[in-house]
Amino acid sequence: MPGSPSLKPLTRLLESSLPEKLKLGEYQDLLTQALIATNHVQDCAIIDVKHHSTILASRGFRLDAEEIQAFLNAFTQADVIREYGLLFKNINYICVRADRNSIYGKNNNEGLVLVKTEMYIICATYTRGMYPSVCVEAVEKLGDYFKSKGK
């Protein structure tokens, strides 16, 4: 949905001159403005690939060590994810896409979007009434931003 009204704030934010090195509060603002503000992302988090930990997450969204490890493994086992799906929060998400950069899963009207960059995995979920395409585009756009910064 290029030009989607809900993505205009994200586009403006990412095209602005953000500092090269973001502080934690700036990451929180970026997460909120880039993803939650689209109204098509229910929950989201940024995971540090090197340290296998959550850098930050939307309010009330928690990822445990096993979930983080499952996300990390998913990017190296795309064929397994395509065949069996990905279990997250006791829901098996059927694979819609799985490659070395992106994993999309769906279960009825809920979905999971994972985008991997050099340093991060961006995780987002959507629920009934949200447009999966807007969620995917917002997460991919944020991932592209981090990739352009070498992160």
C-alpha cells in the first residue's frame, strides 16, 4: 500500500534526519511512531541478535528467552518454518513467507511479522480488524531503515 495514509507518519519519520546512533528513548519513539502509530500493529519489539535479548517492546509485550531463540532459529531453518509453521505465544502461525530476511505467519485473523537486519529482529503482531499488508509494510520499512544504517 504505497502512500497509505497510516504509513505517512512513518515515511516522514524515516526520511527525517534521525541521529546515526539512537538512544533507548529514541528507539522507543521510533518503535511507537513507526509501528504502533499505523494502527495496524498490535504489539512489537526489537530484538538484539548478538545478545539474544529484547532491546525494547511495546507496552505489555514480553518475549521470553525461548521465543527469542525460536525467532533466531527460524531465520536459519526457513524450510522447517514453511512446513510446520512457527509456534509463538501458544499459537501455531502458518508460514506465509520465510526467507533469510523476513518471516510472515498467520493464524486465522492474527499474524506475526519478523524482519531480520544485521543487528536486530523486528517483531510485530496484528489482530482482527488490522490490515496485514500495512503491518508488513511498516515492519519492512523500519527494517530497511536499520539496514541502510548498517544495523
